[in-house]
Amino acid sequence: MNNIIPQDSQGTPLPAAVFSGDFNAGKSLLINALLHQNSLFISREESMTPPVLVAKSDGGDVIYGARPRGEREAVALSREQFLSSRKVGGVPCESDALCVLAPEMPFRHFVLVDTPGASSQENRPAIPAAAPALDNALFVLVTTLEYWPARHTMSLIREYQMRFPGRFIVVANMADHINTNEIRRVRDKGRQRMERNGIAPAPPFFTLSARLELARRTGDDEYRRRIKADVRELCDAGFDAFRVALYEFEAKVASRAVDYDLETLLNSPLAEAVIMNQKGQKIC
Amino acid sequence: MLINPHQENREWLLTALDYLEEFAAQDEDYFGDRSYEAKAMAYQRAVVEDGKYRVVFLGAFNVGKSTAINAFLGGAYLPMDIEECTSRLTFIRKGEDLRLALQLESGASRNEIDALERSLAGIEAVVEISDDNRSLTVRCPDQNPDRMCKALEPLVTVSADECYPHLAPLRGKMESLTLFLPTDALDTDIVFIDTPGVHSISDTRQKITYDIIEHCHLVVLFVDSAFVGNVHDLNFIKRIITCRNRRVFFVLNKADKLENEEIDPRATHGPAAQLVETFRRNDIPDNADVFFLSGYRALRAIELDQGLLKLEEALEDNKLLIPTAVTERIVQSQEPERDLSAYLMGQSRFSHLRERLLDYLINENKSNAIVSLAGRFVYERAADYLISIRNTLKLARDPRKFDELRASREALMDRLKTIRETVGAALKTYGIRFQGGELDGAEVPGYVARMHGLLTEAAIEAQVVQPTLSWLRQDDHLKQACRDKFKPLALQLEHQVDTFVTAILGTLTESVEASEKEVSEIVAEQIGAARDLRANLMEPEKILHAQVESSVSGEYVAFGTGGALVGVMAGAAVGSVAPVIGTAIGAGIGGLLGAALGFLARLAWSEERWVTKLTPLVRQNALEMLLQGKADGARPIAALIAEYLENRGKAFEDAVKAELENALDAVQKESSSLLAREEEIRRERDAIIARLEPKESRLEGIRSRAESVLEEDPMPWAST
């Protein structure tokens, strides 16, 4: 492994996409869909998960790692250990952060960060405080097409947009459960709705289905067939647009190639900022 | 001639509510939140007036309340949309024909009526107007649900503001909107209420829904089954359940999004279990029924049956999420409409909810519930208004009492302190009974210790393992178990564990409840004493007296606001542990199945050999499930019970303390507000006396009559 730390000598922050949202909104599924594989745990059950950092590795197998609670040393995990680090039913987890290095990761520079969802344990997802380590980060709020304009989501959008203008997008997931005319209507009125609620300029708004996208990439035809063709097309188009937005942002902020390894990624200022933020909210 | 006491009580309640409403709205001697009180009173009067039992449908916007009500009514009468849809309360009642009744706050202008008629032009609806222009009736000639839906759209939907701006003035005047329809689904004495969703971005819509809650008799609460237990719903649920110990039907809607194995109304796994688990962790009493539903599928099935929905449209509807295999079967079927409708209806689980709800509504004593809710309301308000009036009167009659009031302030504070200490001591005893320790010179084991004393290895062997094995030896049970891959054995073990745990829980709960009741009585008495202090602020001898003779019995207090919560906490409402244990048992049984399956190759074994081989498996599983926990980290039932006991103890203590602080706070406020008015009261004594005396006797009359109404109708929680 080259001895390049993932933050160059000028201290340029790592390019990252930070995913947040209520539990069950589909953050992990969305990252899995971007990775074209089931790398992260997903579950309908409310769980306690530390932040997960996903980045591209040089090749070989997928590498899993963790930073045990209160320690600085990163440890490698087997896939089974990684998957079992998720705790259900209010049991606190043993790590401050987890990490996945995947050779098939489509983003060369980006670190994708999966943050714990808001649950019945705390009031809402932690909005990260602006920090130098997050200066090259894009914030993705994951919500659902049916419930996105709820008052709590709207106030989150407002705060994100104020804190990270131009680096914030909203994803309305689970568009595959309704009909095309309805998806179009919600999609086309999305930004208008935000603006009417005093969020101007409104952040980009994508309607998509992470589950359908993952099925597209993993060849789960059974699920694809269940969804009507016109809905499928609309959802796929939505996801493609979202992916392009990520690529564009990555191209804008990534200046040079970085090689990631467990130790450096889990001890990067980015990981530090994400962990601090979670701790401030007393999760895990 | 027999006089119907209900009828008499009802009529009296109406006059009492009239008076209280006027008092709260206009009387210069009322010092509370005028607009809220007057409005609440007016609404409560309307409830008594029409004597209808109110069933309210609550939940987040878009969760499918209107769709489910439509399924109940057997047609899409109420507007539905993929975006936030309902913006106003819609009352739904049985009527002779299909019509919409609008009650307005003030008469509609000619322009407003024209605007309404124009917006209804496309559906051939007729508008009838009362003489005072305050009641409008919209009739749809052919009883078609779709037309009614179109008539409602400009009136009750969120999008109406954009699509029908010219009707805005009329919508602004709407006081209530009632949909009458000829249906067998509703009895004449029942009103369904469709509400705007909570979590709405609009404060107005949010408030409409929150305000209706305290005036309803039964709550049907909707949660999206894919997002069970999210914190936003949770806060709302907490509020509904803690507001009176009222019956709640929980509906996990949009169950079509779930996989079949996730749908488990017994709440041993899946979203239902998650809901119960979330309730447990948040100390929410969960004496509620949980139903899965796909309201959308049910409604579409009904429309297919009625020929209002075409087969092709249904098959093209992505929202119905019909599996490919089912579509293929339907297309080849002889009667595709009927088959698809049957499939959708079956999958929707609607009939289960409908039967349970209708059954509940038939068996519930509805007129009792209405009089009792209103009686309690009147009693609480009258008793509360009376205290300040009497205190002011005493000071006006004898201004020397101001000096006494000032002089006895310190004694008052002392008394409040004593009350706190008395309750504190009772809670301490309660705590010792919970945790164990020394009580009256004797060592008492805590509940957790007692549970461990009951849940021993020996007891498990005798009451779980051996009975399971003897079951195995009976009849053909062993053979059947082998044939069905040991599922019958697992079920039998589950049953034995269930019986065993239920017995232990029964024993523990009985003594926990006895202890809670004892503390509740002490707390009720002390809250009564605090009320007494507030009522007797000007009687130093009563304040100074070390042992306040509470003229207020525990029962009296239980009627009041203060006692209500304590009464509830003392009952079964702190939360049930049973569903959680059910989950643990369900999960535990899996292990036995896996291990036993390995034996299946040995079919040649004799029966005794089988039993010998299975015995350690059964024993190990029972022990792991109950005492030791599983290798995969699943916690044993003993730990779950221990945690439940601790939570229950804490929830009770917190509730008691909060209630007590409220009562004590009221005393201090009363005393300082009276002193602040000293000058005015001294100056205008005679006028004040002349003014207050009739009010005092009126309120006292109402209070004591309401008390006797309540004695005829026991509190809902007294029966549970």
C-alpha cells in the first residue's frame, strides 16, 4: 500500500457524499444501489449503526473494518463480523465507525458516508456542523416520495440548505410504489413546494427507487417485473439523474487520485467529523 | 312512566355546558385560557346534543385514512391523493340519501353560493340553502360516490386552495361539514371523523386534528407499516394514549409493501412486534389492538365488484403491486374481475379490521360513554372555576384574611413540603418493594429477585421440560413431530413456555398492582390535600393544622384532572410485557427446530430413543430461552421481564411526581394571584360579593350534580 494519506499535505478535505434521513427511508439501500451490490446491511427494523464510510479499494476482495469505541486503532472485520455489528432494539454498538473498501465502487474519489437514521431514540437525524473536514462533502437527505413534505423533513431541508448551500440535494425514495402520473406530479412540484415554504433557491430534488435500481444492477428480474414498465422507466431515469449529480460533484471537488486504506480512512478528519457529530447527538 | 336517567342527564349536561361556556368566554371572574376553554366547551356541548359516538381516524398525512374510510363506506366518497390531501374535518353519518351538509359560521353571500354552484356544475349536484343562508346542502342525484367525491374536492382538500381559489371565502366560513350516506356500514348513532394528517407543514391543519382528539370516544390510529415506530409518530401516539385511558385501534396501513412473512398481527415479529417493542421502550401503555391493512387494495377490490373499476385499469395500476404470477393467473381466469377482487380483498386484510371495529361498536355502551365523557368534563371545569371564585369571595367578605393569607404563606409552603415528603416516603416504600431492601425491619426481596425465585432451573424442568416430553409420548405426537420437521414439538414447547411465563407474570403483576394501588391512594389523598389548600387558602387554621383533615376522598380526586392520570397509572396501563415475551418465545423456538432436524435421518430409532435424544435439546432450548440467553445474543426472557419491571416502576414514579408537582404549582399560583389583586378586592368588596355569590351557587350546583351523574356512570378505567 502506498504511503499516501487520504488528505494531502495542503490538508484538502476528502471528497465525500454524506447520506442522512429518517430510519427506513432507504439510505443504506441507496448506497448499495450506487455500489451495485448488497454491501451494507439494510433492514426495516430500527437499528443502532455507527456511521459507515465506503470508498474504492485497489482491487481484490471487499475489505471491512471498524474503529472500536473510544479507540483510534482500526481493526479489520470479516463480512460476517461487519454484518453482525448492527444492533437491534436499542442495544448500543461497539464501534464508533465502520468502513467498507470495495473494488467495484463506481466513484474513484468519493467517500460515501452512511449515517444512522433518526429513530424513536432521538428526535431527528443529526445535521453535521460545518467543519473544514466536510468542506468537500455533498449532503444527501434521503426521504420518501409519499411523506417528504412533512413538517419535520421540511425543517431539515431548510437547515441543510442554510448550512451547506449548493452542496445539498434531496432524494425522494420509494417512487416505485405509485403510478407514473403521480410520480411526475410530485417530482415537478417538489422544488416549487420547497420555495413556497421559504427554501429558496430550492435544492435539487430527485425522485427514484433505490430498490428498483439495485434490482436493475443485480439482475433481480422478479422484483423488476412486479413494477409496471412506465414506472420502472421513470424511476430508472430519476436514479440516473441522481448518479450524474454525484459524478458532477465528485469531478468538481476531487483534485487528485487518492488511495484509501482502513487505517487512514477511519482516522481521517472526515471520519473524525462524522463521529464527533454522532456523539454530539448521543447516538450509540 | 319511566324517566330515562340518561335523557335527563343529557339535558342537564347541555344546560351546564351552556353556562360554563358563557362563563369561560365572557365572565370577568374567569382567569384561564378563554378562547380554548370556550371552544372546548362548545364542542363538548355539540357532542352531547347530537348524542353520537365519535370514532376518529388519525395519523400522518398520506397514510391512507380517507382511503380506509372509503373502504368502510364501500365507495370512493372522500377525496384521496398521493399528496397531502385532506384539509378539514369531515364528519360521516348514516343518512337516508347521499348528501353533504355544510354548516357556516355566518350566512353565505350570493357570490359564494354562485361560486359553489359553478364548481359543482360538472356533476349535476343541487345546492339547497336554508333561510338564514347558514346551512347548505349538496345533493348528488344518482347516489354516485364519484360525484360526491368531486363535490367534496373543492371543499376539503389541500389542493382546493390552488384549484378552487374562488371558493376560499366559503371555505373560510365553514364550521362543519357532514357527509350523509345510506350505508349499512354505519349505525345511526355513530359518526366517523376523517381528519387532516398530522406532521403537516400547515399549522392550521395540524391544530384542527389535535383539537378534536379530546372529544372523541374511540381512536383508530394509522401508521405506515414500512415506517413503524418513527419518532414523529411516536410523540403523537404518546399524546393520544396519555390523553385519557381511551381505546385505540392501531392500523398498520399499506401492508401491501410488506413481504408476507412480515405480516404477523400476533406481534411476535415484523412491524407489529416493532411497534410493541417501541411502545415498551418508550413506556407507552399498549393495551391496543394491532391490525394490518391495505386500504387501497380493499377499496379497489370493492370498486371492481361494483363495476366502477375496469379489470384493465386494475391490472395497470402499479400501486396495487400485483405479483406477476397472480396477473398471469387472473388473465387466464374465467371470471377475472371476481378473482382479482377476491385476491385483493383477501390480501388487504380489511374484513378482519372491519369485523373487529363493528363488533366493538355494537358492544360498546355508546350513550354511557358520551354522558360519562361529558360529565367528567363538566365536573372538572366547574370544580376548577369554583375555587378561585370562593377564594375571592372570602377575601372580599373579610379583608383581614389578606393579612392571614400573607402570614400563613410560610405555613403553606411547609404544608406543600409535607405533602411532597409524604408522597416521597410512599414512593420510597414502593421503590423498596420493587428493588428489595429493608421494610419495617424486615428484609423484602425485590420483584426481580422474586421473579428469579420463580424462574428457576428446577421450575423450568418441572413445568416446561417434563410436560413437553410427556406430550411427546402421548398419542402419535412423536410421529407427527418427525413428519412435520419438528414444528409440532416446537409449538408445544412454545405453548409450555408461554403458560409458565404467563403464570409467573400473573403472580408478579398482581403484587406490583397492589403496591401501585396503595401508593396511588396515598398520592390521590395528598393531591386532594393540595386541592384543599388551594380551596382553603384563607383558612389559616386549616393550613397550620399539622394533619390536614382532607375533606376530599380518594374517589373524589380520581374524578378531577389531577387524579385521572394516577388512576390510569395504577391500572393495567403501564404497558404490557406479554407481546415482547411472545417475540422472544417465537425467536427462541427456531433454535430447537434447527438442531432437531439433524436427527431426521435416524428414522429407525425407537420412540424411547427419540425421546432420550430430544430431551437434552428441549431442555437446553427451554433454559436458553428463559434463563441463559442464546449464543447469538438474544436475551433470555428473565432479562426481558426484569427490564419490564424496572421500566414499569420508573414510569409509575415519573407520572406520580409530575401529577403532584402540577397540583402543588396550582396552589402557589392561586395564592400569588389573590395577593396581586388585594387592592382591587379591598376597594370593591361589596360589588364583588354581590357579583360572585350567584356565580358561586350556580357553579356549586353544577359541580355537585355532575358528581352524581358520574356516580351513576363509573369511569372507564374503573372497569378495566
